Amino acid sequence: MTVVARWEWRIFGDAFAVAQRRLTATVPERVEHSDEIYVVARGSDASVKLRGGKLDAKRLLRVDPEGLEQWVPVLKAQFPLTAADLGGVLELLGVPGEHAGAETADAFLALVAREPDLCAVGVHKNREHYTFAGCMAESTELRTAGGAIHTLAVESPDRERVAAAVSALGLAGRSVVSVPRALKALVGFATARAAVIDIGTNSVKFHVGERGAEGRWRTVVDRAEITRLGEGLSDADELAPDAIARTVDVIATMGTEARSLGAARIAAVGTAALRIARNASDFTTAVHDRCGLVVEVLPADEEARLASLAAVADLAPEADRTAVFDTGGGSTQFTFTRGREVEDRFSVDVGAVRLTERYALDEPVSEETLGTVYRAIEAELAVLRGRGRPDVLVGMGGAITNLTAVRHGLARYDPEVVHGTVLTRHEVERQIEVYRRRWAAERRGIVGLQPARAEVILAGACVVRTVLALLGADALLVSDRGLRHGVLAERFGRLTNGHARGRPVAGIVDH
């Protein structure tokens, strides 16, 4: 039998009514009802199920940068199972061991029942099968003793076809959730998950982490969406109604996604724009009423401390004198450490959005204007003078990760390539020259630059260049980690069975 790996996209929940209507606009090719038993594991997301007296096992080969999953069949067998087949299935589930085989399905399930890290879940499926955009597609209801869930799926051996079909359904960018992961969340057998929503002046960052039994966090989702919450804030000291509305829309979508992915708790934190705006309470009230989330507005020094946590531990654990800065749309945070001791931390109200609006940096600018911008930033960052060059300078934030993605020519953002890159002052100045000669619309064609950052990238690059100059540094280490990772580590560092035992804060909501 020829084994064919297939790309799969799948989501769960009920927030895809429009896509459902597009898929079901025609009569299904067939309707199927079945009773199956899935075997799910704490330490593996492999797909193993019993159906019609056969054991079916699939392994996740890889996940592409857009989240599509490629699965390959590894076993389709009748009982009795040989020792080799049984051993292979158990190894796939993360519980290898010596076994003589399994004569019957009942014997296999009895073995599963003896393993504390395995769980058998009975599922009744009601499936409608379609062909959509050249792919197999299905709309399915799964019923278990723990409740019922609805799923939409598209699959094909051709990855591009699956991506095109998902886009045609209007669901591009939604996080993929496999059947085993969804079932584990439904019956309470999943590893602990938590989410952080970091609401900045220019963007909203969304992170879902999964903490395994060994205590390590694994990234499930990590992305940012540009909402420009602080647009016009420097002129009016108030958040604009349109900026509030579009940001709340994004947060609502993220909250729904976090819950669908099984996040036990969600922390929502706000930064510079919400510290400055006179009507910040209008925004936090809107988020609470719409999303059920309490936004914790972080004091500037707390934001700096949390942002530096993950970066120092990951990139500079042994350095004597370390400086970490996180530059955003409305402010820049600094933390200076010697060994493990924090010597100083503070926040300065200089950020890319405010500079862009003040000096029209979304359009071509002269060298004279650029000099004026540098002098203005240097004046705001005068507190850095005389501190001397640190042993390690770590930079984080959207401006720095975008500069790094451009430096690598990343058509698709890859955090593993960006994280740990040495970004030189020469490279920052080279890019400044590119951006200052172009309109925002022209900058969007630069490979590696997130299109929504085209307006503010020049301002952000100017801040980075000035920090390097004032600290006498020729380069910095790039951290793809940030505030959201610090919040995750501190707020949920001891998350067990869905309950946080770390520091309680107003912005954490149970789900």
C-alpha cells in the first residue's frame, strides 16, 4: 500500500458560520455516522483510534509557518496486533515499553487503562463530506461523554491547495487544532495551557503556551496584529473611537481563539497607550463587556521588568553587565542588570507611533529632518548618557524583529531565525537610509517587513540606532521573546491542572 502524507487544516468551535455556509452551499457527497474510540496521550498529539475493529494510527510530520499540519499514516491493522505493531503505537503515544501484543481491541483498551498518561475517549461522529476547491472537506459534530464540539476540516496531499481552500473559506490565519488536541481539552486530559494578550500602542500581541509535565513551555500560537490603538494619542491625549473599536475586535477574536485552544487562563495587559490616555477606562470597559477580560495596565517599571525576564534568561544568562530594551509604539523600556541583580529599570515615553506622527516619518524625509529626529530622541533618552557599554545589549519589540527579518530577507517570519541574531548598528543605519527615501506604500514591498509596520518602521529604526549610539554599542542581540513571555513565565510559571499558583493579578481570567 502506498503511504501518502496529507496536509490538514482543522478548527473547532462555533465562530465560523460564514465559512460553514460557503462549505455547505452544495449537497454533501456523503453523510457518515460512526462510533470510534480515540486514544489520547499527555505527552503526544499523535492520532490513534479504533474504528470497526481496526486500529488506525497517524503521526504528525511537520507544521508549516502558516500552521498547516502534515500527517502520515503509520498503521492500519486488524486485531490481533503483533508485538512490533503494538510497540510502535505505544511509542507514538509517548509510552514505549515491552509488550507481547494485543489479541483483541478489549485487550488493547485494557492496556491503555493501565497507563496513567493515556486516556480512551469514546466519540460519536456525524460527518458531512464535501469537495471544496479541489480538496476533501468535512463538517463534523463530535459527541463525547464530556460534551459535543463542532469541527471544520480541509485536507489534501497538496499544501498549496489546502492553503487556497482555507483562504476561500475566509479563515486564513486561524490556528489549527487537531482532533487529539481538541479531545484532550474537552475531557480535561490536556497539558496546561495559558494565554497572554499584550495590548500595545501600535500592535496587540497574542501568545498561547502549553506547559508540559517537565515544566517547559511550548509555543502553541504567537503572533501580532497591528491595530494602532495609540493613533492620534500624542495630539489629543485620548484614544480615538475607531482605534478602540478595531483593537477590541482583535482582542475578542484572540480571546475566542485562546478558549478554543483550551487555555485555562488568559492574562490581558496594557502598556504605554493605556497609561497615557485620559479615556483608558473607556477601552478597558469595552474589552471587559465584549470579551469578559480584565485588562491590567502595567506600570512602566513593571513592564520593563517583565519584558526583560525571558530575554536575559535565554540570551545572556552568564553576562556580568546586561542591558535589555524593548521599544514599542508609545514607549521604550530599559532594564540594567549586573549578574542576577537588577541595578536599574525605567521607561521613557519615546516610541515609533508618536515619533511618526510628530515628524511625518511615514513619508520620505531629508537628512536634515532625520538629524532633527535623532536629536529629539537623544534628548528623550538623555538618561542613557554616561552608563557605559554593557557586556551584552539585548533588544526586543516589533521594530527590532522587523529590522532583523529584513536583514535576513524572510518572506515568511521565522522566530527561530530572528531570535539570537546579532543586529549591527551598520545594518540599522543601512535600513534607515532605505526607509527614509520611500513612502510607506513603497516600503511595503521590502521583503521581511510586515506591511502594517511600513508607516512606523523608520521611527522605530531611529530609536534603535540612537540607543546603540548612546550606549556605545556596535550591535545588539535580538530577542523574539518579549513582554508576553515574561507575563507567561511569572503569572503562570507554576500552572498545574489549569490552576495558576503564581502571582494573582487582576488581568487573569479563568476559562
